[in-house]
Amino acid sequence: MINFPQLIANGLVQGLFIAMAALAITLAFSIARFPNAATGDVMTAGAYTGLATQSATGSLILAGIVAILTGAVISLAADRLVFRKLAGRAVVASLVASIGVAFVIRAVLGVTFGLSQLVYDIPLTRAKLYWGVRLTPLDLQVAGAVALALALVFGILHLTPIGRQMRAVADDRDLARVSGVKPERVMVALWLISGGVAGLAGMMLGIKTVVEPELGWSMLLPAFTAAILGGIGSPGGAVAAGLLLGVVQEISTPFVGFNYKLVIAFAALLGVLLWRPSGLFGKREGVR
Amino acid sequence: MTTTSRRQLLQGAAAGTALLSMPSLTFAQSAGVFRIGALNPITGSGSTFGTGMLKAIQAAADVVNAAGGAGGVKFEVVSEDTQTSPPAGVLAAKKLLEVNKVQAVLGTWSSGVSLAVVPLTNDANVLLMNTSGAPALSVPPANAKGLSFRFQATNDRFGRAFAEVCVKEGFKRPATMAFNNASGIGNADGFKKAWEGKGNKVVAGVVYEPNQTSYRSELQKILDANPDVIVTGSYLQDTTILMREWYQSGIPVKWILPGWAGSPDLVKAVGAPVVEGVISVDSVSNVGAESYKLYDAAYQKAMGKPGSSNVYAAMTWDMVITLALAIEAAGKTDTDSIKSHIRTVANPPGDDVFSYAAGKAALKAGKKINYQGASSVLDFDEYGDVTPDFGVSFIEGGAINQKYVVKI
């Protein structure tokens, strides 16, 4: 017998990680206007510094803060040193440069922390049954942390002056500029938020799996998929699409087996884009 | 239109001098020397073993040279790093073959690297001696010319060893979980074939994708079939996640893992209570043999660690000795002559020999020899594969204790 509620739950847990990564990508895209391939490695950096903090202090909260700061600082630095100098050129120039940034981050991490796998020292707990669905307390904690992070990001976007300015720039850069919005401050805010989300996502992923130099890089493909599926530039869309991808993958497995679940995810992407070329939450409902 | 400045002239002159000072590139094939390419996983996921494998090759080459060389030539070792990655391995192999003009490539470790390198060695008509497990390396196209020799057990043989362990431990309802690559599926399929050959049934099996955040759905499918043991073809990283999620599910079952996954690193990653009672199976060296003692002493000297800490270094040691004996027996250094003499010196019938010097002396006396290796008795079948014995270890209180040896 196929336990669909369990598969959906498994899919939602996996989808949360895709959603976080996709959110970081889509935020950067909405304002800097290029797909940032360094997002995956910013995640990895967050996972490593979080791990180092946790093993030094024993505090996961502190580790989370350090991971967020790591992601924010690296993203801001990458913008200052690389992306800003390429602004106004073709999108592909920034994309290729971001792949270069990704390699640099990974190389530094590899030299600093070594190439073999590391793990967060968190005591394992048995799963509990909730209405016939087996979930571990860790799943719920991760889900809680992700929900909190999302609430914070959307709060900033919709409830603060800088958020309003960010949405204005995302919507129409020139109009925002003539209305007195300073792009400089908006860019700084953007990279801090996008990097912070990536850093936290990396740490969560590191807790759930193992920390190794390719941790974030291998997350990049599903994350880009979710960002496109959600309507690129739409934060809510990225999160919804990440969760959807996770669930679609898992509930397809009884029918197509475990090797083809990625194929099913991409078939879903294809289907949605044929039906709605701008993605689920396309441009008109984007950040504004 | 163009005027050559003084600076350009100087640069040109410097480049010319640099070219002239590299005569070794142009005269790579000097007389009286046989060049071995040591192609080992110095970095990457095989880095635990790579340096030791290289040191064993160098030490064995020294032994051969000290005994007066093989077939009138001395061995010279040129080394490169595969980074345990097929693209890097291919580049390194190209460099060894085209620049250094090596006459044999020794010591590729992971199946992915060996499968990527073997077309190059085949094209160059050079031997490839590897320690990989993938069944595809036995047959064409990979081994179309019979130039690939494997010093490690195939994944298929690992599977057969797993089946023997299941019989011995009285398991009745095994299930399989395999990482989706040649090695992982090879382990699981080898097990299934051997187990069903004994008239039994495998209750469930999954092949899973690499780099997933969770394997819970995969695990659930296996556990739903209510197995008493799960046999895997897996690696360290995915096994870490599998072990954690299985422990969290709270469903009791036993595990049989290949040695490269069921390692001290796994215990470190998930904690001793989680992996208590897990069975880890790995090929074991030919520990009782005189050849193993020679290898052990050389490894101790080169690495400061016992030879038992690196089963793959025993294999690369044997590669050099076997190669030297084959050259000595052939009296020639062309690849075809060496290839046709490897089984002559390593397989029965013949006098058992354990060292290069003894083998060389016996050959000189006109005897047929059978080299007994440090890594296994080293008898190559028609596919160039050997059949080592397998050590069966149990993880108890965080330690990996070998309990018995299985012969297949």
C-alpha cells in the first residue's frame, strides 16, 4: 500500500530546502538582474561557518546567526569586487563571473576545512507519528526555522521603507530612480538579505545531510528550477515552487521509481512553462 | 608595420632557452629504462589511500631495481594525481602517456576514473593495472584488448561475499539499496545473482540517486517489505544520511555495507550507538604470506603506518612485482609480450614465489613460477580479474572488529 500522506510530508521537508535556495536566487535576480550561480557556494560557506561555531560554542542559535552573517558578508563582497563592475553588461557576463566566484568560494572552503565530510553534532531522535505520518522533531524544527526566515524576509519586503524601495527598484528601476530611491542602498540591502537567506539555507541543509564542499553546488539545479517555475523574481513564487517540486518528486516515486523522480520534476517545469511562460507567479504578481 | 622591440627580442630569446633546457621531453624513451605511470587518487575522496599507493609503487620499483632490474631494464616511476575525478584523471593519464611516454599505467582507484582512463591506455597500447570494482572493466569495450588487469575484487564478487555472509549469519529476507553508478549497482546485482542462485529471494531493492537531501522515501519502500537485513552498494556520504534516517525511523534491521562505506569515518559521523552491530565487508590482504611481510615492512618504512591500514597499497605493490616478473619472463618490454606473460608468472601451475628476487632467480633457472601476492594469491581469470578473500567485520562499541574471513 502506498502511504501518500507520508510521501507528501517527505516531499515538503525536501521542498523547504529547495525553497530557501530558490528564494535567495530569485531575490538577487529581481534587483541585480542576473542568475547568481554563486548562491550554492554561499550556502556551503554558511554550512561550514555554522558548523565551526556550533562545535566551538555548542549553540545552534549562535551558529545560525554566524551562518546568516557569513552568507551576507560574502554576497556583499562578491558584489563589491565583481558583480558591480559588470553591471550594465550582458547578463551572461555576470552569470559566468558568478560561476567563477562560486569556484573561488569552494576552493577557499576546501583549503580551510578539508575535503572530507563533516557533520553537525546533534543528537539523533526517533521519529514520531502525527496522524499516520512519521516525522522527526528535527524536521519540525527545520520547518519552523524556514518559516521564521520566510516571515522575516517578507516582513522586510512589505513592511519596511527599504523593502518598499527594493520592490520599487525590482518593478521599474528607472521610475524608482527618478522618484528619489537610491539604488546604492537598495543593492546593499538586497545582497545582505539574499546572502543571509543562502547562508541559513546552507546551514539547515548541512544539519540535515553532511557538510562537504559540493553541498550547495549540487542544490543549484533544483533551486534554479524552482526559481524559474515560480516566476523568476517572485519571492512567494519561488517558495511555492520549491515546495511543489519536492512534493511532485516524492509522490511520483511509486509510479516511476526513484531514479526518474528528477525527470518528473523537470517534466512538471516544462508543463507549467508551456501553459504559463512567465511561471506560476509570473511577472505581474512579482515583487512590487 | 611591425618593429621588434628589445623587450620582445629578450622574451623570444628566453622562451627559446627554456625550450632547449627541456631535452627530457624530446628524448623520453631512453634505452634501459621502463617508465611506469603511477596514477593514484592523491586528493579527492580516495585521498585516504592515494599517497600510500604511490609510496608502495615507488618502494616496489626500488626493490626491482635493487635486484638488477627486469629483463635488462630498470624501472622509473612518474606520478600524477587523479583527484579521484574522471576529468582530472583523463588529463593526468594523457600527460603520462604523451609527455612522459610511460609504458604502463598503475594504480587507478575509483571505477569512474578507471573507466575514463582505459580508452586512452587501450589507444596507446599500454597496460592499465587498477583497483576498481565496476564489472564493466572486465569486458569489451573497456577491456577489448585484454590490457586491463584488476587487483581488487569486482563488485560482483563483493556481492557474492555479501551472499555468503547472509548465509553464515542466518538472514532469510535480505533487501538491497544501491547508489546509482556502476559500482553501487554492481554490488547489489552481484548479491542478487548469488543469493537467488542459492534458491533464495530478495524481498525488495531500490537504486537511489546521489546528492539527495533525504533518502526517507527510498528507505520506507525497503522497510515496508519487512527485511531482516539490508545489503548496500553505497558510499560514505549517502550511507551517513541513510544510517541517520533509518535510526530515526526506529525500525530494527541489520545492515551489510561494503568496507569503503562501513568505515571509521561512518562511525565518527553518526555515532557508535547508531551503527552498533552493522556488518562491514572488505577484501583482505594475503596476510599470512611472505610477500605480505615484505610489503608490510616497506609500507611501514615509507608511511610510518602498518601495511594493514591500506589494502590498496598492497595491490599497487603487487602490480609492480607482477609487471617486473612478466618482463623478466618475456625478456622483452613491448606491451603484447608483457601482457601474455602476466598470467604465466602469477597463475598456477608453477613454484610459489613471494618476492621479486626469488621469482627472478627461479625464472633464470628455467622454472615456471606462480607469484603469491601481498594483496591476494593473485590468479588472474580470463578477464584479468582476481579473487581475493573477504574480511567480515562487526561494528561494536564504535570499533570495527574483523570476525572471520569469507572465501568465494
